[in-house]
Amino acid sequence: MGVLESLKKAGLDEIRFHPPHNMWKYINNTFYGSSIKLAHKLGISVGIEIPSIASDFSGILSLLDEVDGFLNLNELEFFRNEF
């Protein structure tokens, strides 16, 4: 049994992922994409949390649309060395 299956069995009903900025555009082709799809398949509500000062997160929106997920924009989170 994998981690997500164990979490679901323990009663987890929602999970939020925090993918690094360099994976956002192609998130469907990363282990984050696979994990998000598996969580959705298991019946876990899935979300992605990113900094609210983010620029292009179209890849994330595409994935969330696919799994009926949610996006949380965190106003207190920021990128290091980006500004």
C-alpha cells in the first residue's frame, strides 16, 4: 500500500501539494501530476498551493481542471531570489 492509500485509509479527505516553481508549467509530466491524479482517483479532495505573487501557472490550472481540484494562493509565501 502506498502513502496516499494509507492516508486515505486513515481518514484523510483533503490534500494540498506545494510544487516547486520550475515544475508548474509541465506539472502533468511530473511526479506531482501523478500523485495529484492518484489522490483524486482515491476520492481525496486535491489542491495546489502557490505564492499569490506567482506569474504563469497555466499548467497547474489545467491539471486542477482535470481532477476538479482547487487552487490556494498563499499571500505569505514567496520565492527566494526571485525579486
